[in-house]
Amino acid sequence: MSENKPTYLYMAMDAIRNLKTRGGSSRQAIKKYVDDNHRQYVNSDTLTLYLGKALKKGVEMGYIMQNKQSFKLTDDGKKLLK
């Protein structure tokens, strides 16, 4: 693996930003986006596990807001991606 590999949190936030779903992006949609667009950095077998941990960490840190089963970026999360 290269040293410039993005974190799972960054990949999840990138997916939420690029999916542009009004009510938030589902875990399945985020997983599909990450698998399709960051395939060189992820292992499909462990993607669900690490992506779930990254989403939970993003919610705890205040970068991602969870609404039922959907995830949206907060203002802090949007600033971090710029």
C-alpha cells in the first residue's frame, strides 16, 4: 500500500459529498461509491467493517450527522473536505 492512502473516514465523507442525496446517503450507497471509486485502496472483504467504524467516528467527531439510517456532512465536515 502507498503512504498516500486516504483514510476510510475521508473516503466516506467524499462519498457523501459526491452522492449529493438531499436526505442523506445510506450506508449501502456509501459502500458502493467507495468500492467503485477507491477500489485500489480498499479490500472488499473488510470494507463493511472499516466503513462502519469510520462513519461512527465521523459522527462522534462532528463531521457527519446521522439521521436514522442516512448520513449527511455537517458544516465542519464540508470545511474539512475543501
